[in-house]
Amino acid sequence: MHDVILESIREGDFEELCSLFLEFATFEKLPERMINTVEKMKSEKEYFQGFVARGGGKKIIGYVTFFHAYYTWTGKSLYMDDLYVREEFRGKGIGSELVKEVISYAKKSGCNGLRWQVSNWNTHAINFYENLGAKINKIEMNCDLIFDK
């Protein structure tokens, strides 16, 4: 992971991140679901946390986003919303470093655990997460209710 810097997301990253969000949604075969905008991110920035991985040219080559949650069975936790590394930079340990940064943050924040989702077709990601020690629950399904404004 030479010449890669991890740092907290800043407002100046929003434009570049928004294009990466669409890239990730396209990878997930759901580009029509990416309805976020830079303007929305700016107005909601107090809810937005994460880390970016910057390459040698300072371009964002990966990111991870998360938020605090409270689960009745386990208590205070961190929910990792997205982990994405641009295709040409995969396999170089960047995703692992981003996840380790989130785990460290969760522990420092007094969280009891970390939760996230993985698409059932993404066997590469499933193997990656299982190698981290994650237990993948194949029982629950997502329920999304998106509000039109």
C-alpha cells in the first residue's frame, strides 16, 4: 500500500466522492438508486462520516462510510455503509486498511461491534469479509423505504 494515505472525509471531498458513489452503484448494478448529490451531502454533513484512501496523486481511490447505530441485542455499534475501492486499485490491501481504520474507530468510540451488508452475488467480497472474521447472516434481507421530497 505504498503512496496511499488514509484520512477522514472532508467537505472538499464531496464532489469526488459523489462520482465514486455512482461508480459503486454501477458496480452493484443499481445506478438508478444513487440519488445523492453534493448539495445534499453538504446540507447533511453532520450525519456523514468516513475515511478516504488517496493515491500518490492525491486522487481518492477508495472510501468507507459509516455511522453510529444502536442495536437492541448488542447496544452501541458502528454500521459500515459502504466500502469501495476503484477497480484498478483492488487487490493491493487498500480495502483491508480502510476496514481496519473503521474497526479502530469503532473500538475507540466504545462500540460493541461493527455491522455491514454484502451482496449475495459478490463472492469476492464475501470471502474478504469472512477472512476478516465476520459472520455473514444469510437470513435477514434489506427493507428500504425511500421518501420522495
